[in-house]
Amino acid sequence: MALRDTQPARTVPVFNRQRLLVMMVCMMLILMVFVVYWQTREFAFVNFDDGFFVYKNQHVLRGLTWENVRWSLTAGVGKDAADLGDADYWRPVSLMSHMLDVSLFGLRAGAHHLMSVLLHALTSVALFMVLRSLTSALWRSAFVAALFAVHPLHVESVAWVAERKDVLSGLFFVLTLGAYLRFARHSFRWSNYILMLLMAALAMMSKPMLVTTPCVLLLVDLWPLNRLGNVPLKQLLMEKIPIFVMAAITASLTLSGGGAANDALWGTLSWHYRVGNALLSYGIYIWQTVWPAELTCFYPFPGIYLPLGQTWLAIAVLVVITALVGWQHARRFLVVGWLWYLGMLVPVVGLFRQAGDQAHADRYTYLSMIGLSLMVTWSAAEWAGKVRARRLALGSMAAVALLVLSITAHSQVAHWRNTLALWTHAVECNPEDCAAYASLGTALIEAGRQSEAVESYRHALVLSPYHVQARMNLGITLLRMGRIDEAELQLRRTVLDDPQSTDAHSTLGFIFLHKGEQPKAIRHFMAAADIRPDVAAWCNLGNAQMQAGQVPAAIDSFLRALKVNPAHADSHFSLGVAHASQGKQKAAKEHYQQALAADPNHLPALNNLAWLLATSKDDSLRSGTQAVELMEHALQLPGGSRLHLLHTLAAAYAEVGQYPKAAAAAQQALSLAASFPGLAHQLQMERGAYLAGTPWRE
């Protein structure tokens, strides 16, 4: 007998082969995600909420600290909900994620983008693994995960740093499904149960939209776990009570919080408009899933009246699909997929609250589209069955679809590379959207293209003459361009359209100060302070009152500013100037020092304190040595008037007896004072005193 006949045939165990396929699918999913999104490593932040959540958020900018962790746990509710300067909704895990990025990468935008890409890749892999474990269907699970990984509708969630909440909540949601599978398929273990509750909690703490999680778990009980009918319904509900409680708490915090800066707009919409727009949005999302063209970051409401044709078509599509699902209810994947899609969108279709003034948004499909993918994928696989020709045709179509979607998504990602590209694409997709033109104008300002920005704002106002933000930005831009009369005209109109616009009142105040019309300036600054009594409003009012000679009133305004923020450097400095004008040098000195305690590089405070220390007639207030140190430091800083700094440095040198240096500094200042005849005359007198060996006293 030959040796080969005595040895068993060498085969690859099915388990090992399956494991190899799983690993290959996971690697392919990661590769697909990074091929589409690798370009984001060179992207910038955009001015569409990225500042709110990251690069202008004072808490996030301090990184991940215990103090900021404590803040994130209450941000968006209570007192923090009243002022949306830091957070909109309760989403502590998302905020902590941004803080961690800042701690790790600073404000390198590309690194923040890649962190979102990594989370999306992990979610895609986790979705494949969980679906495969739930259904034992490898290739169908792989296709659903691949659709999730590269569909263009998901670009907004991944390529927009501010939408970190989507990729983060998505990962925890999929991990919740995995933990639930582990809990449901084994005898009860507290470790499995607590893990499931923890993942669900983290998902909701990442984004409130995930309040639908317990309902999705009930759908999974129907299919593919098939627990409904085999396990008493009471038990299925009881085991999810903690998750329902978490969902109720999250919903309560969201509905009572201060988010949705445009709630006032949403509140003006009638109930039938909201319902109609919700049904229309459901239909639009289905169409965009099938044909993801002209996707953009913002979709405005269609106007006072919904487009009846599109709305009725959407309703008809929803009714037909619902009827087909009901007819084929034995195919439970259809029921689960359809209810998954409909249910996960309920919190964001504008029925209960509207977060912003968009009619619908791509980001809302991030998890809800999984339901549609399940319906289509399992239906197609059932059609193909075991017929080889059908399976080959289906595999080819799936590969082509994924290739086309990947190419489309890659192109869509490029629109998020910077603010200008984002809003340029937005106006291309929605040429009748005034808000997009207004945002494009702001992007053009940031790019230094003021003339084009003016035209963009004007175009926005042609589309909507009552767009307050566009008109105000137009006025501010015209002011920066030196076109003061045109700016005043636009800002006056802004105040008429929106008397509560603090920015318009403040800018008008600056215009009137420039024109020497202090009473009008004071009136507008006072209106701004009445509407929003923050530090800037009180400080602006105080400065206007100072120019008008109303020193006591100005002191009161600066004190009000310091009540809001006791460490506000500009307010302390201005208060010091006000006291100095009244001859109260001791009080002036104290406030200059407090200004420098808040900001050691505050040039005006450095200059004024050094001048007081060098020239005061009160011996107890003078300190020439300190004055010299302050001015030598000030001259090392960028900005500031070198003329005035040299003027003060000369007085400081004279106070410590270094008269040659004092005279030389005064001469340097004189060479810069040609355009200031009054100051030049003053410098000549002071220089004469220094040459005579006498310090200057004021």
C-alpha cells in the first residue's frame, strides 16, 4: 500500500476557513473606509458648528480634565441650557471625545477628522461581526456593512468633525446589539446584562437620537433572534426596562434643554406642516439611499407650503412599502428592517422638536439606513437562492454598486475640505437657498475675499429680504471695507427687522462713535446691553460714555462688566483709565494691575501702568524699576504703538536716573511722531527735561 493511501487527506477545517473569510471581510471594510476618507487628513475645520463644539469651545479647548468631565455631565441642561455658548444638548460622551482629541492632537484638524474616520471604520467592522453572529449569514452581513461603510449619505457624519456624535453613538449602538446578542443567547449573567446596559447608556450619552435603542432591541427579538413567541413578551419588556428608563431620561433632558437655536422657527410651523414634512423626509431619505446625488450640508424648508406633488408621492411610496411588508409579514426581515428605518428616524423628523432650521439632513440616516439595507439585502439573497446564475449576477451587481457608491462618496467627501468648498457646493445644490448664500459670504470673508462676500450677501437678500443675519453681515463687511454710510444703512434696516439683534446694535454703536455722534452710539450700546447684558456689551457702553465725558456712568458700566466676569482684562483697563481721568491714581493703578493679572501681555495696561509708575506725583505710587521692566517687556510683544511705548519707556528711564537713555528713547519717539503734532510738542518738552537731568511728573 502506498504511503499516501495510509494518511488521511489534508483539509482546511471549515472553522478556520470561515475565520479567514471573516478576517478578510473586516480588512476589506477598513480598507474601503480609508480609501474613501483618507483625504480628510488634510482637511480644515469648517465654520458650520465646528467652532461651537471644538475650536471655539472654551471647555473643549482645555482638553480632557476632571473639571471638564464634570462640566460635560451637566452641559446642555439647567443653567448651561440657557446659554448655548458651550453646549446645545446633553451629550457628555461626545464632548469628552472632542476634549480627548484636543489633549492628543491640539487643534490639528486633520487628526480630528481621522479619529472620526477610525470610529466609522470600527463601527463598520462591528456591524458586520454583529450581523453575522445574529444571522449566520456572512456575505449578506458583509454587504450591509459595506453599504454602511461607503454610502455617500454617511459622508456628513464622518467628514464633519462636529458630527462626532454620529460615529461615536453608532459604534456604541452596534456594540449594544452585540452585547444584547451575548445576553440573549446565554443563560442569564449579570456581567452580560450590565455590559449591554453600559453600551446603551454610552450610545445615548453620545447622541440623544439613540433613545430608540430599546425599541430596536425588541425588533431584534422578532428577527433574527426569534425570541418573540418563544419567550414571554412580559420577560422581553422587563429585561429592557432599564434601557427604557435611560431613554426617558435622555428624552426629558433633550426636550427640556436649550438646544435647537431655531426652536422659535420650528414653533411657528403648524402641526400638519410638520407631519407633512416628516412624511416627505421619509420619502426623500429612501430616494437618496437609492440615488445619492446632489447631497449637501443643508436642506432648507421648501417654503410656506410643502410641494404637494412630492409630498403625496412620498406618502404613496410609504403606504405601498408598508402594505408590501404587511403582505409579506412572514418574511420577518422585511418587518424588522422597515420598522427599524421608520422608528430610528422618529426623534429627528421634526415631530417633537426641530434641531435647526433644516427640513432634513443626511446625518439622520447614519443608523436608520441599516434597516433599509437589511430589507434589500435579504430580499435579494432570497431571490437568488441557490441558483448559480442568479448568485453570480447578484454578486456582480453588488460589487458594481459598492464601487459606484465609493467613487460618489469620495467625491462627496471633498466638499468638506474647508468652509469655502462646503458652502460653494451648497449653493450649487440649492441655488434658491438664501441661508447657503449667507454662509458662503462668511466663508468668503474668512478667505479674505470681501468684495465677493458682499455680492453673496446681496444675493441672499434678493432671495429673502428679511434674512437678518445676511443683512447684518453685509453691514459689518461694508464697515470693514470703509463704506461707512452703506454699512449704516444696512444695519439700520437690520435693527428695524430685528430689534433684538445685539450685534446690529453694537456695530451701529461703533459707526456712530466713528462719526463722533456719541449720544446715538450710547443709545445703541445701551440697547445691546439691555438685550444681552454680557461683558462686551457693558464694556462697549462704558467706552462710549467715556468718549462722551460721562465718566461716572462709564465707571458704573465697567463695574457691571466686571460683575459678569471679574477677570475681564479690558474692563479692568478701562476702569483704570476712568479713575485716572478723575485723578484717582491709586484706584487706576489697582485696576491696571488686575488687568495684567488677567492678561500679562495686555499692551494698553502695560503702557498705562508703566506711565503711572514713572510719572505720578504721589511718591508712594512710583516705581521706576518696575516701569522699566514693564516697558521692556511690552516692546518685545507684537502689535501696539511703538511711538507710545517709546514715549513711556523714556519716562521710565528718567525715573530711575538713566537720563541719556531717556533722552534717546524720547528722540526715537519724536522721529515717529510726525503725524501727531501735539504729542511731538509734548515729547520735545519731556526730552528737554531729561537732558536737564529731571524726571517727568504729571
